[in-house]
Amino acid sequence: MDTEAQPTQRDRSSRPGTPGTEGRSRFALLPRVAAWLPGGGITLTLLVGLAFLLLLNAFVVQPFQIPSGSMEQGLRIGDRVLVNKLAYRLGARPVRGDVIVFDGTGYFGDADYIKRVVGVGGDHVVCCDKEGRVEVNGRPVDETAFLHPGDSPSSVPFDVVVPADRLFVLGDHRSRSSDSRDHLGSPGGGMIPVDDVIGRADWVAWPYGHWRHLARPAAYARVPAPASAEDGHG
């Protein structure tokens, strides 16, 4: 009778060079690292979690705290929004109605700001028409869904054409917002470079009672393309 022990599946998989052992070798490093760290596995878990959050913050989603009342009543002082940093990657660009966070250095001030996009490159933005509304490319925009109650669309008249790769932005609480209207005579004419946009504010995350998705309003849906684009020149 053949008494030689037959190799089991475990025996075969543990032989040097057997496929499947490399992964276990790598995982075996984790207990060694945990043993080396003060606090052991708990510290390792915290470090891995922190690294994940840093990567998430750098490339995917960044929290932003509302510093002023310029976007009331929708966004209140102290609210924390989640900024989607992938929204305008891979060729996508800001759209009228989007709430964006951007770096205002050299244009608004040395800080990050949150405003609503009212005009994109090529747009002709005017305020106000005979009924006191903002017009974009000749189409009046009904802003009542997001404009702060009691505010007019603007107490400052303006008539601008937005340069290519720039944005004309306004706060929803117009009487308390320093935005593109206030910087028309500054370098860049108050228009924000698209490249300085950090991302699109998609969610109110805190406080819990304010949790909601920041959907793009329908007010801009009927705004036509700028005349330059229709003519094939922009």
C-alpha cells in the first residue's frame, strides 16, 4: 500500500512560487507594521483612514464652510457643503446656475469664495431689464427660486460680455454679496478664470437638519447660447 502522504490543497498552495502566496506575504506585513507602531493596530487603522481622507480631500470631495451670508437663504453662515472636485474634470465645464467654490486670489481676495454662476464665456449679461430682471443673452432669468427674499436682482446696473474661459458670478443674497458686480473695474473685470474653480458645491452636509442636494435651478434652462457661439465664432 502506498503510504506516502498526498499533498493537500493547503500544502500545494504554500510551496514557494505557488500562485496565490504573494498576496498572503504582503498581508503578513500589516501585523508587523502594526506591532512596530505605538498603539498597534488601532494606530495603523487611524493612519490608513487619515491617508484615505487626505486623498479624498485632495482629489474627490472637499468640505467647505460657508463664511458669510452672501448665499442666503439657501446656504447659511456655518453650513458645511461638500465640493465635488471631479465635476469639471475630463472636459466638463461650469454651467449657468451651478454653485461653485473658487480661488479668488488676484480677483476677489486671498481666499476661497462660493457663488452662483450666472454667465459663462461668450454670454452677454445685463441688469436690469424693464421688469428688474437679470438678462442672459437676451433672455430674462426668473431668480425667485433662489434669490434672497426682499432682494432685487441687483442694485448695481451692469452690462458685460463674459470673456472666453471666464465666469460671471453672483451671490444669492445680492444685498450682502461682494461678487463680479463689485470688481468690474478690477483686473479681470470681476470675471473668474475657469481654471481657478475648485469644484461644484453639490451637498449641504452639516448641520444634519440642512442636509440636501444643491440641484441646478431650472431658471437658466431656456437661456440661449451666446450669439458668438451661434455664429460659429466662439
